[in-house]
Amino acid sequence: MSRKAFIAGNWKMNMTAESGEKLIKELAPLVKNASCDVALCVPAILIPAMTKAAQGTNIKIGAENVHWAKSGAYTGEISTDMLKEYGVEYVIIGHSERRQYFGETDESVNKRTLAALAAGLTPIVCVGELLEERENGSTEKVLDKQLTVGLNGIEDITKVVIAYEPVWAIGTGKTATDEQAQETIAYIRKKIGELFCPKCAEKVVIQYGGSMNAGNCKGLMAQPDIDGGLIGGASLKLDFATIVNYDK
Ligand code: 13P
């Protein structure tokens, strides 16, 4: 079994063309010898400028969302064609902030994921439980539904990246312990094995996300089922390079 590690940043609604370009220029030499795949998922409006800034580097530029329709009357949305025009390869789908603030559901996550795959993009599908759900013991039940509905109808699950982001760990500084993250990600892999096939599940890249930083990345990345990270706050600074170089 060999899964290539994948560290991706999620800029969320941060940065401008100017500050983003500056950061990418500074990060590029620091991450150029990375053994993992590296991406920064940025606000849609910054994609053209960030793609340009990252040209000739090993930093791939990704998007933070994509719509399922080819085109049409969907004010404020972005299509797969629009992303592909700029060479985008990765797109985050179903981030908990989309679920929490913008009504994203497992059903809409599924539609976006299928559309991304059909267009040849790699979806980074986010799943994870709320604090209340962890505390009342329903983490596995919540993940079961997110995975069963969100990944329904996918032909080749190995083309999907999963990001396990416990909602209580996002932006809170409260990281899941190495053991908690490992245990839950192993569960996700097992569930994917049941939904698809155990062999395919072994090939699926599963990231951890939620207050992952320069200090805790090594311990998390040392876990057998954790193949990478989806990094929020720490991807807005040079700490991102330290995370990318977790094995150096
Ligand atoms: P933080 O790293 O800021 O906790 O955010 C994680 C996240 O939501 C990445 O998608």
C-alpha cells in the first residue's frame, strides 16, 4: 500500500491578490523539495493571480467550492469549466463552514463531488462531527451518513480525497489528539471499504484538518491512516512550509 501524502491549505475568505502573491513567492522555495503533494485552495477571485504566482513551483492552486451544473442561472456560483480554464486540479467540497453557514447538505455535497469528478477535478470532500455529536457518542453515525450520501454513485473512489475535519477542532486551537484523529480516520477508511471495496479504501488519501499546525503536524502525520492535512489558519503564513516539510 502506498499513498502519497497530500498537504493542502484552505485560505477560506482570507488574503488578497497582493498578500497572496507575496506569500506564494515566499513559500515556493521553502516547499520545493517536499515529498508530498502540495496545494493551496484559495477564494475563486484569487485563482487567476495565484495560479500565475505559483507557476513553475510544486504548489498547485485549488478552489474552495464548485457548482454541479455546467453553466446557468446560479448567481454567485463557479463551474468546473471556469476552474479548469485556470488549470485548477483540486476543489474543496462540503467544508463544515459551507454546511453550517450556507445550507450545504450531504445531497448537495454529492452533486458537487460527482460534477467535479466528471470534469476531471480532484474533490477534497470534507466530513466531520460537531462537538455535541462527539460528546453524545454519535460521531460514527454522523460520518456514516456524510460518507454514504456524500459519496453516493462514485465510480472510482480512489480519485477522491477525504478531509476529516472535526468541527470542534476547526479554528479553535483545539486539535484532535493523534489517537483521536487516527482512530476516526481509520473508521472512515473502514466505512469507505464497506461502501466501495476494502482494496480501494486502502488507496484513498484521507487528510486530517482542524488546528493542524507546525507544532502538531509531525505527530498527526506519523499516524498510519493519516495521509495529509487540510490547513486553515496556518496556511496563511510561512508555517505552512513547516507543515509541508513535516518529514524533514
Ligand atoms: P484551521 O486549521 O484554521 O483550524 O482550519 C481547518 C480547516 O477548516 C481547513 O479546511
